[in-house]
Amino acid sequence: MTKPNPDATDADKDDEFTGVESEERTPKLDAPDRRRPQALLYVQKLTKAYPTNRGFFRSTELLHALNGVSFYIRHKETLGIVGGSGSGKSTLGRCILRLTEPTLGRVVFDGNDLTAISASELRGLRRRMQIVLQNPYTSLDPHMTVGDIIAEGIDIFGLAAGRKDREEQVAGWCARVGLSESIATRHPHELSGGQRQRVAVARALAVKPDFLILDEPTSALDVSVQAQLLNLLQDLQAEFGLTQLFISHDLRTVQYVSDRIGVMHFGRLVELGRTADVVARRLHPYTRALFEALPSLETNRRALPVIGNHDDANPLAPPAGCAYFAHCPNAEPGRCDVETPVLSETAPRSRHRVACWHPFTN
Ligand SMILES: Nc1ncnc2c1ncn2[C@@H]1O[C@H](COP(=O)(O)OP(=O)(O)OP(=O)(O)O)[C@@H](O)[C@H]1O
Ligand SMILES: [Mg+2]
């Protein structure tokens, strides 16, 4: 055992986690190193290439929706993923849960390699990993009552002792997410968007997961309702000690809920670090562009522009080097358009990482 160092800075403590992306630091699944706190989730070089038939003479081309993405999420931590439309955020969430099969890479959840285990083993872990999707208008079965929707997982995993217990659990979840108990007999179309999303959250939490993916959970809602739902999610995260991946194209939302932020661009993580560090330093030119696109607090948030992948860049044939080259104020021709930058520490033992040859320095 090493003695705890009372002078250790935050950065020193965090060093236990730096480099987890590298192959050498791959967690030992069968012999965990007790001195090094294990993260709940490790995502390693996750890649998803969709075959498409849009190529020359309809030959199959590959669209790299996700390209070698690596990160970890510690127990009870919220990692926010922000990026423009089509940057691969939803693909990332789906590949982690194996709702979409990744092409390459590894996902380790609480010591279990999800990309290597059998379907039946995966089924056993499914209860512990839940997802809330963007659109409550399509994610809830219109033919089911709210009560049956909330109890879906309770039924699948046999978590109720009987009918009465099931009803009590549903009533308890309705109350916990701020819905009246009487709503259990209604159908989704009778509910507002905010109420539907509360039902989706109750359904996810009713199976007592450890890990929750929230994929744009507030994007389809009115601004006033967004804030209420975000506050509810914050309370639930604290109450149940949830570990979360929070996906959004809205930097302000991600900033509000996340302990750390990862910025995605064209299927790659281009910046990753503690929220305060990313907000203060905005090292990657794409991150900086996202911040510069934020309207002032007084401006209506609905007017928030979305910085997407750029129209002139084709995801089927991503440009060589850095995908942000054509738009980057710091670009160095001959290097940035040739060599693809990898996510690297900005200083020795720093957890703030950027994939850029010429990041901002102030
Ligand atoms: N099933 C699929 N088949 C082929 N291509 C797909 C498929 N799903 C996603 N893609 C493509 O992969 C890329 C990433 O898509 P994804 O939905 O993950 O992005 P996103 O960041 O979630 O975008 P948004 O903010 O619009 O939700 C896009 O170019 C998309 O067109
Ligand atoms: Mg998406």
C-alpha cells in the first residue's frame, strides 16, 4: 500500500485515472488493482462504421459515426457529451449499451466486458444500465397505460413481489418524478411532453440501475419545462447515486449537469476534461466555437444556434488529418490536414485532454 500523500493536489489524485485510454492501462478484469479506484465504465477505442450504399457505382462505403472514442466514467459521476448534429453522440450511447453493435473497441461495465459477453450475460446486466431518449412522443408505447410503461422493467426483471407491490412501486415512482398517482391509468397521448419525459425517467429508474444514459432528454421540451426536468434529474442522480452519460447538443445544459465534459466532432472526442477546466480554457478551436455560439444569458435559449458538422465535409469521406481543419483559425497546412491529432494530456498528469496540434493557450 502506498501512503496517502496529504500534499497531493487534485491533479495528483486524478493521475490514478489518467492514461486509461492507453492499452497498457486497460483495467485488469480478473485481478483488479485495489489501490487504483476503478471506474464504473470504461469505453476504449469504440468505433462504429455503418456500411452505406451511397458510394461511387453504389459500392459500399463506410460511414465512421464513431471513431476510436475512449473515456471512463467514475462511480456517481456525470460525464457530459456535447457535439453538433451527426457527431456520433447517439451512436456512442447505443454502442455502449450494445443496442447497436460496435465495429471495434471495448466497453467495460463494472468489470464486465460488454463487447465480449454472451447475450444471456448481457441480459443480466441490462437492468443496471438504462437509457432515456430524446423524444417522449415516440419512446413511449401509445397503447400502454402509464402504469404499465413504468412497470415494464419491473415485470421483465421480476422486481415486484406481487400485484400490490407492483402498484405501490408504480405509485411511488409517479410521486418521486412529480406526477400524480392518478396518471397511472392514462395513456401517453393524454400527457404533456414534460410529463411524458418524467414517465420515461420513472421507467428507467424503476429497475434501480447504476448507470443511466440520457440522450438529449430535454431537447424536445419547452424551455421552462427543460429547467424543471434538469432539476429533477439532478435530484434523482444525487438520491440514487447514479453514474451518468449525459448527451446534448446544448453546451449550457451539459455544463449545468456534468462533472466532466467530452466534446465530440465527427465521431471523435476532441476535448475531454473537468467541466470547470473545459469551460475556463476551451482549448480546442471547435470547443471555442461552441462557446462563442452561446447567446448571452438574457437571450432566449430557444435561439441557441447549433454548430453541426459542417456541410462541406462529407462523413463518408472525412478529410485527412483533423476534421476541423477547414474551419480552424489555428490550422497549420501541411500538418493539421495530414496528421490526425490524438486526444492527449495538456500537461503532465493533467486530466484535461485535447486532440489538436495547435490548441488555444489562453
Ligand atoms: N443506422 C444507421 N445507419 C447509417 N448511418 C447512421 C445510422 N445511425 C446513424 N448514422 C449516421 O451516423 C452519424 C452519427 O449519427 P448520430 O445519430 O450518432 O449523431 P448525433 O450526434 O446523435 O446527432 P443528433 O444531434 O442529430 O442526434 C450521422 O452521420 C448519421 O447519419
Ligand atoms: Mg442523437
